[in-house]
Amino acid sequence: MSATLIERPAGAAAAPTDPAPRRRTRVLSLPEARWAAAALALFLLALPLHLAGAPAWAWGPLYALAYACGGWEPGWAGLQALREKTLDVDLLMVVAALGAAAVGQVLDGALLIVIFATSGALEALATARTADSVRGLLDLAPATATALSADATERPVPVAELAVGDVVLVRPGERIGADGRVLDGASDVDQASITGEPLPVAKRTGDEVFAGTLNGTGALRVQVERDAADSVIARIVRLVEEAAATKAPTQLFVEKVEQRYSLGMVAATLAVFAVPLLVGAAFTDSLLRAMTFMIVASPCAVVLATMPPLLSAIANAGRHGVLVKSAVVMERLGRVDAAALDKTGTLTEGTPRVTDVRPLPGSGLDENGLNENGLNENGLNEDGLDEDGLLALAAAAEHPSEHPLARAVLTAARARGLTPPPATDFTSTPGVGVRATVDGRTVAVTAPSALPSTAPDGSGRTAAAGAEQAQEVDRAAAAVAELERAGRTAVVVFRDGVPVGVLGVADRLRPDAAATVAALGALTGVPPLLLTGDNPRAARQLAAEAGITEVRAGLLPQDKVAAVREWEAAGRRVLVVGDGVNDAPALAAAHVGVAMGRAGSDLALETADAVVVRDELATVPAVVALSRRARSLVVQNLVLAAAFITVLVVWDLFGTLPLPLGVLGHEGSTVLVGLNGLRLLRDAAWERAAAGGRQ
């Protein structure tokens, strides 16, 4: 069936071809962000007045308001946690800030409040943006569809009202409104949003189609087989939400001992205050000793000992094109011990390219072995078409087409500096190919399925019409088989019904793919796994080129999630690298998900824990190695901070530790561990990580 446009009846509405505008939560629409912004503004107003020596009545109220704006939400959350008999670090930080203010350290307490409020706002924004992307995924499916009644009358209906058994018409260029099966028609459907395959898939009667995929140049009549709530797109949404909800709670190393430490510190502070009172000490002295104890024993020092290496690693990775979304993610990256990679757009560039140009021997010769037109500017010579001539001929026929294969052929011709001759009488047959008249001769660029039967120029000649033509068909079939064994998509070029050459098209492997696979295998101790929705033959061929031995192909999104969970059930912490909507559930389910940023879908970018902004795949093992270096510095800092805290606490308990000296020791330890962590800001740290990732 050739592609024909169907006239739209008057008053019939077209299903939208593009997704609705993406809905993004505004930063200041979040209450956490508004309170954090207010606290920061008040702090910045008070700080210069305080440092300039202005009277307390000028800056004191500003600090008080900063405390209130930034501290009331974590304080309230902490009080609610207390009702559940837990003590979280947020409440402890608010108490520490208030304690600092009570002993005159107002500036330190206000800074602590602002830091915690800002951190909470950023976490709320990240959560909201992820929810935006999950909701936006539903916009891939059109809002309305053209339903067909029994008498072929068309009527627009909301997609949500379609029922199983309904028949819808999908015109060229429209998005398919529901999961179903083709009743009539033929077209090429872009299923990249579901399977990740780079090339459209030919759909004919009896084939399954999915909601949200983009129809090509043909018209389809589709019978609905699933309700909108059960479509593949809706299932992807549920998979992302479920994976995010069931993912193990993420905590920094220091937070794992938060409860016991916090409870112990509160109890010890109360004891330091109460015991001296019971033995007759002055109230002021007891309060001062208790406040000094709370400051020097505060987990602030431990938290700050943990954060600088992780934040420095985040900043360094960002300078080199990797956006790591939080300190928790940076810590988790260093713990991965298995890796799974998507194929299209991750290991490959995501754009089909002509990889092979195979003119057939004798192409362009007549039955006497002589060239009909002799040597001319189109590349004909006594031996037939050369590579440039074949590519120019195919590009001329493909020039009016919008198919990705056509774009690949035209790109290859331009790369060789070829100028295709003009073509006329262009027609396109979905799932088969194109046909046009070039220099007075009929040229067709088709799928290999056109080879064994009627020639695609419409002449009615068959492959058995003569021995010469049969020989050309056999040569073309052999070339097609060789290219397909190599994982290429083959297309055959005909001229006047005779095959004159075969082109091989494939998605090209990234230059750094093999090195990245080797580096991830060395870091994790397990060879990476390839997870792809592409066909098994192409997947195995590309995996062999990249050095991957285990391949799972033809996967839908839920299959990728199952593979990740199977690996994690075996005790592995899996790193998943992908780029498409179909990868988003696996990215959410993984221990750490990394998205390729340049061509990544919105859902993948928001769901992933980290984004490779510049699409440099080699940065993935580098950031894993950098995370491991950051974790080692965290351990060093914790040991150093613990040593300082121990010395200061013992001094305060068994001696008389002056408050200024206690604050100095506390802040001094923070400065030391901070400077230690800042070592990861240097470019040399990234270079060492990249070198370690390549070993």
C-alpha cells in the first residue's frame, strides 16, 4: 500500500502531533524554596551590619527572622519525628543553632540555619522536577484520537474515553493514541520513545503499535487493545514511580549513626547541665558548660567533615561535564559493583549513518556488457557504478524523503562532496522504500524484501526474467546477507528494475565506548551488561565491537527493570547508563542511574541521579573513580573530626574548657577537614580519577 494522504472531513479534529508544553514547577512555587530564600536574604542583610559593628538592635531582629524563616520547617518536621520516637539531624541542627545563639554565637547559628534551609529547598525542587517529568511523559500520547464508527464515520474523541475494540484512524505524522493492532494500512512508526530503536519500524496489518509513538507517511486503522491506563506509556510512568518509591532510602555515611549519636549527645548535654547543678554549681556556669559541650560535640563538625570532599567532587565532575545531583549520589557512585548500559544513544551516537557502500559488479551495464551511456558525470564507467556514483544515485532518489535512512544517505553523500542529480516523480511506499526518476531512469531504494519478487519500478519484470538480472539479484542478496550478519540495516538500490548496489546503515559506536566498557569492568570487577530494545542481531554485533559479552536485547522498559532488579537481588549495586524514555524506569530502579545529556529525554534526565552533559561516555568511569577517592577522604575527615571532638569533650567534662577555645577547636577542625576535602577541586584530582578509570 503506497502512502496516501486522507482528506480530513470538515469539523474533524486532528490528534496533536506534538506533546503538550512541558509542565515545570517554578522554584518559588515551593514553600521550602520561599522560606529558604527569605532566610538567606535576611542573613545577607544582617551580616554586613553585624560585621561593621552596628548596634545589636540593627542586626538582631534580622537574624531572629532568619532563624524563624529557615528553621521553623525543619524544626516542625523534627518535632513530628519526635512523636514517632525518632530524633533526626534537622531538629538537632535547629537546637544547636539556638544553643549557639544563647551563648552569643548568633552568626554561627544563623549560618547553620541558612545552610540547612537551602539544602531542604534544593531537595524539594529535585523531587518536584522529577514528578513534573513523570507527569509530562503522559503528554507523549495525544489528547484526542480520530475514532471510526461501523459506517466509517470519523469523530474526534478523548483518548481517555477509548475502549478496547474501538477503531481509530492514525494519519501520517500523527502520534498514535492507544496501544493496539493494525487492521489496515502500512507505515513506518518511530518507536524510539518505547524501545529506543533508532530507526522507524515498518507496520502492516496485524502488527502491534503503541500509544505515544509517531506515525510516518502512511495511514493506519488501529484497533484498540488496551485501555489508556494500561498502555505501555502508562506502565512506564508507574514503573518510574514504583522504582522511586521502593528504592532503598539514601543516606550519607555519617547519617547512618545519626540516631544513636544524636540521642547520646542530647542526653549527655542534659547531664552536663544537670549534674553540676545537683552538686551545687552555679546555674550560669552549668549552662555555659553544657552549651560548650553541645557545640564541641555537635555533629555539625562531622557533617561538614563529610560534605566538603563530596561537594568538591561534585564541582570537579561538573567542570568536566558530569552533573551529579547530590552528595548522596556522589557517595553512592563509589559503591557500585556492576554496570548495565543501554545501546542506542549511550554506547552509540544515536544517529543512523551509512557504513557500507557496495556497488554490484557490472552494475549499469547492458546485456552486451557495454555501458549504455558511457562515462558520465554520474559516476558510470566501463565497470559500472563506483561507490560515489551509487551513493549519489541513492541520494537523488531519497532527497525528498523524511525517513531517517534517507537522512543518513544524504549526510553520507554530502560528506563525500557529492551533488545528487535532480529527481522527479517521487513516491514512497511505507515499509518498502522510495522510487523516483533520475536522469530519465527509474531509481528505487528499498528494503531487501523487494529483491525476490516483482521489481520495485512497477515494470512487472521478475528476478527470473533473464539470467543476467537473476545474477544481479543473487549478488545483491549475498551482499545483503553479509551486511545483516554484521549487524547493519541493508537497503538495495535499483535502476530500471535491476539491483545496482547495496548500502549498509548502522548506528555508529561512540569512539570511547570500548574503553569505557573496559574501565567499568575493571572498576566493578564484573563485565558490563548490555540492555537494549533493539533487535538481538544488531545488539550482539555492537556488543562485540564494544567488548561486552552479556547481551539482553528486544527489551521493553519493564524488562530492563526486571534485569536490574535480578542483578541487585544477587547482592549487586548496579550502575545503569541510558538516555531514553524507555530507560527511565531502569534508571530509577538502579543503585545509581546516569543519563546521557545531549539527546536524553526529559524523563531520563530528571529520573537519573547524574547526567553526562557533554555526552562523553568516558566520564562515567572517571566519576566513579572520583567518588571512590571522595569516600576515602570522607573516612580521613571523620577520623580527624572524631579526634578533635573527643579531645574537646574530654577537656570540657574533666577540666574547664573556655567557650571561645571550644568554638575555636570546633571551627579549627572544620577548617582542617574542609581544606582536606577541597583537594578534590583540583584538575589533577579528575585526571587521576580518569586515569584510574582507564586502568
